[in-house]
Amino acid sequence: MSASVKALAGISVAGIALAIFAKRKGTMKDGGSVTFKQARYYQKGRAMKPIWIAIHTAETPEGPHIAESLSRYAETMTDGRQVSWHYAIDNDSTIQNVQESDTAWAAGPGNSPGIHLELAGRASQDAAGWSDLYSSALLERAARIVALICARNEIPIVHPSNQGVLDLLPGIVGHDQISWASQKAKAQNLRVMPWFRGGKFGITTHTDPGPAFPWDKFIDLVRKYPRE
């Protein structure tokens, strides 16, 4: 976040230099001030190279500090659940909870091949809900970080079909597509990673980010941002 001239008044020259460096680092390299807070549960390393950026809705209201609340939950998991994600994003904050080189526990068989983003909002949102001021800012913010993730991991900025996800085509996908593909893989007895691992099929049934998620708009947003 940028600091005003008034806020910098009275700070030492060294302090001003550090503030300018932090601003540049946040806005130029990580999609806008990404803070890292390690999730409690995750797997070190990966069973396979990431091929997807998976979009989730956190099933939260639209409001301030949602990313911060999600991060605190990921850090503690006081309710006994064992889940995590790589990034939590709201309209004005991005917090990373798992390194991209590590595996977040977010989508069953989609864990190993995915880098997972939790967005503030609900899968039940309609088109109007995804185009209000809050969600518009959220999508812009998510698109910036997704462009960088794509570049770092050589993931194309495309949105594969459900069948494409089953066939392990790389791109930007929804949790709902991973659910569809995992169930289809079991029905077809498709015994290949990541659908079949450790002698059994992995299944996920989530339906987020929902049928009204603006995929065309989001992919266009990702494409407009620099990837370095």
C-alpha cells in the first residue's frame, strides 16, 4: 500500500527509502502487497508440477478484512478441520498462506496439480453480485496475482472445459470443474494421477465458484496484467 507524503513527514531518510522499496516490491512484483502467513496444515513439496490455478469462493460475506480472517483461520484451524489454500483475497488485501512450491489442502485430488485461491464471496452470487463494486475490485486484485502465478509456473491464461480438466489440460479452473472431473474419472475407472492415487480414487464435490462466476471477464482481466 502506498504511503502519503504527510505520513512520511518526520521519518528518517532511511525509513523513507525502506517505505519506497516496500511499495515498489508490493505493487510491481506480487500483484499488490502480498503478505505471507503460514497455514497450519499443508504438505511440503508437490507430487506433480502445478498445471492449474484453481478458483474457490470462501463462502463469506463481502466485507472488509475477509482475507485477514481467512488467514487467521488457516493459521490456527481451531475447529479441527485440516484445510488450506495458497492465497486468500478480498477487495483490498491478498494474503498468501502456502508457498506455491508446497501443496495446499483445498480440493482433494486437485491439491497436487493446483495453486488454490480463496476469494471472498459465495458460489450463490448471481451476475449482478459478481459485478458490484466489491466483487469488481476483488476480481481485479485476483487477476493481478493470477497473471504472475501463471508466469512463474508456465500456466497458460485459458479456461479449460470440464473435459479439459479431466484430460489434465493446464489453465485457470474452478473447484466445481475439479469436482466434475474427479467424479467422472471414478465413473470411467480412469486410474491416472491425480484422480487415482494410493490405490483409490479421490473425490471432491464442491460447486464453487458457482455458475455465475464471470469466467470470460476474469480471463480477460488476467491477460491485461503484466506477468513479471
